[in-house]
Amino acid sequence: MIKLHTCYAKDFHGKWEMGRSVTQYHILLVVTKGKIIYWVDDDSVLLQKGDVLFMPAGTVRGGTSLEEHQRYATHFTLEESDRLLLPLLSENRYCKTAISGFDYFKQRFMLLKHHFLMKGPYSDTACFAILLELLGIINYERDKWKLPAKKLEMAEDIKRYLLEHYKESVTLDDLASLTGRTPNHASHVFKSVTGVSPIEYLHHVRITKAKELMFDKMMTISDIAEETGFCDQAYFNRVFRKVTGCSPSAFMKGRTD
């Protein structure tokens, strides 16, 4: 089973530089702010917000910052059988790609860090599941160019609609009207492109906005639930816990600790 050895989120201020060395573990790195250059084997790789980089163990890596930046990273090992789970893991070469559903990817990475730091009885299983999902998203993003352009365009139209109307009551019928297709067809195309259903994507948009309100404004949980399009606070609480791994009240308490 995939096993994490470290998982972190760091802000880097001023000049950052790392000399070239051979990686002991597999590394998944996500840039969430700023720009850096990574040297991967004999290549120079530019990474900026929204870019991810997977490097298998044994890769020669180094790097330098172009500006202040923030990045998330995890170092992990695989059993030999794990390599069969995804082409990305079996090919044994680095992969850099941009993530179209970056907010969702970032939320899942933060949940990965949460479970890694908790060290609970099922943390290893949770970390395995989440990291495998993240690697699957990367594998999919890398291969997405093979999808028909019409499917990609429809998925982008739906994403824009959900981002613009997340405060409203959005149904699959609304997406059907938007795309001129049946609700099932619109949902199927969206999931085939993004890896998540429209409702799952909408939940993550709403929870991301809710967390921003928790940081930036003095609002009650009930007010935040209403502001982000949930029909009642109990439903908001259930979705928030499913997406983040903790309750809204626990998140708000951790914000102020």
C-alpha cells in the first residue's frame, strides 16, 4: 500500500534554492502561489499556481524560486503491486501538468495533510485513498487531450455556470437547459472530463467559498450556509464534514486557535 513519509504546506519568502540530489521517495508537489523552476533530471521545469509535478524515486532534482511562492508536497513509497494501479506509477518518469479543477485538488491535498498529521487508527488507509485519487487526477489531466473537444467545451461551460450560480439552487435540469442535452448526458460528460459529478463539484465550490467566509468575515455558521447556497444548516454541516473531514464549528475553532 502507498505509504506517506511526509506531507506539508509551506510558504517560502525571499530567495529559495535547493541543490541537485537524488530523491529517496516518490514526490508529489503542487504550487499554489508564485513561480519556481525545478530541475528534473536533465530538464528545467517551470511551475506556477495550478501546476503539479510528480517525480518517481531516483529522480535527480533541484530548484530555485523566481518569486515568493507557496507549495504543498508529499513524499511517499509504493509497493511493487501499487505500480499497476495507474500508468503514471508504472512508467517511472516525471510528469508535470496543470490541474483544471485546481480548487478541488487543493482541498483534497489539504485533507491528505490533515489525515497524515492526525495519525489516527485509519489514517494510513485514508491517506492511501486520497493520494491515489490525486495521482489519478494527474494521470487523467495528462491524458485529457485525447478527449473530444466538444466534451471539453461542455464541461467548461458547466463549470463556469456552477461557479457563477453556486449561491442558487442548481439542478441537473438547469445543466440540461444550459447544454441542450439530457440531464444524464450532461452529468456523464462532466464526470468523464473532470473526474467528479456536477453536484460533487458544486459542493466543493460552495465549501471553498464557505471557508473563505469563515476566515474573512464574522458570520455565523447558519449565515454562511445560507450565503453559499445550502438549503439548511444541517445539510451544510454534512457536506462540510464530507469535503473537509471536520465540522464547520471545529474548522472555525481551529482558525482562531
